[in-house]
Amino acid sequence: MSLKEYDFTTNTPSSKTIIAQKGWRFTIDQPDTSGYVIKFLKWDDEDNPKNQTIYAKVTTTQVISKKGNTISKNEEIINYYHISNSDFSDFTKEFTEEDPSLSFVTGAITVPIKIRPSGDQIDDEGNKTRPFDFTGDINIGVSVGLRIRLDKKGVGFLIPSAGINLTSVSIDENTVRNDIITSKTNASSLTPFIGIIGEYDNFQVALITGWDRLSGKTGENWIYQGKPWFGVGLGYNIFNTSNNNPSNNKDE
């Protein structure tokens, strides 16, 4: 579209025009009665050299240094342009920077159900010494991961992660040997874990494996001590990353 250069001496668009191309980014300097006064963002020379003259005019002036020498000094005079309300409404959209292809993220994961596989050993009565089990332990902790973008739109991600939880584990006389306990109770566990999280449009599914470790005599006699468990977690925005997107940037 054709845009007129804005003249601040008269506070009106001048007769000088440019042809704005698709994809040019700008910020709004101020609104006026018929539209907006805008300025284009500055691009690196190697990326888009033709837009440097649109962003600003470079003038060279002669100045006297503190030592009394005459030196040349380059100054930029920013060009401002006027866009009408109708063109602004019809031909521009807010610019949102895409998520990086790889980013470091932190978050919290709660695993509602842990699946504990059975062991291979058999006792004198023909029962497995470590039977299959699943529990709903209370757990809270922190995790870190690498968020890998899978598509250009930034809606699909894969997040390999690892972390550690403080877990309240349910135990009883059947899972702790040598009569250490005689009734059902809870014990604290420090639980390292690793996992992979798939994300689509902020909805996340996590496949996690970890190792519960109880302390003291209870841990030494607990049949699941240090044995891997598996879990599935579901969440919305488990991980968040900060985006420094200027809210008033626009695309032509």
C-alpha cells in the first residue's frame, strides 16, 4: 500500500510517499483523527537492506571534539508515516514472535497414578515377592526440560524433562518386610524422575518413570525401594516460557 510521510511541523501527511510491502513491521507512535502515525522497525542490513532508508535518514554533520578537532558525526532522522483507519483495520495484524525452536523450561508435574511392575522372584508359597501394584501417592516437586518446537505454527512441542519430587507413599505390612510396620501408614520419599512430555496447543501429556526411595529401616525393607514405576500425567500449560513480544508491534 502507499503511505505518506508524516510532517510534524504541520501535523499532517506530506506529499512524499512510499510503497509499504507485505511483512514490514512497525510500531504506533500516536493516533490522529484519521488514522495512526507509525514508524517502521529497523532491520539488520544483511536481512533487509532496502528497508534501512525507510526506517531513517542518515545525515553527516561536522562537530568540534573536546580536543578541538573537527570530526564527522552520523545522525539518524527517523521517518514517520501515516496510515488511515481503514487501511490499518484491513491490512495489518498484530505481530507475535514465534516460539524458539529450542528453549529451557521449568515447571511442576504431579503424577496422579503410579504403576509399579511386579518382580520375578517367588516366595515359598508361590507368590511374587514384589507384586504388581498401582497407587495414587501425593507428590510435589520441580522439573526442568528442553522444549523442542515441532512445527512452524508453534502449537506442537516435545519436552524431555527430569526432576525430583517429595512424595507421600502409602505403605503397609504387606509391602514392608520383617514386621517393621503392622498397619497401613504413609512415609516420605525422595523421588527422582525422568519423562517425555508431548504438547499440542498448550494441552500436555506426560509419560514419566521414577524411583521412590524411603529412608531408614523402612526403606531397607520396603519391597519397592528404588524400583522403577511408570505414570501418565495430563495437564494444561504444565510448562510456561516467557515471550518478549512487543504488544504494539504490527505487520503489514
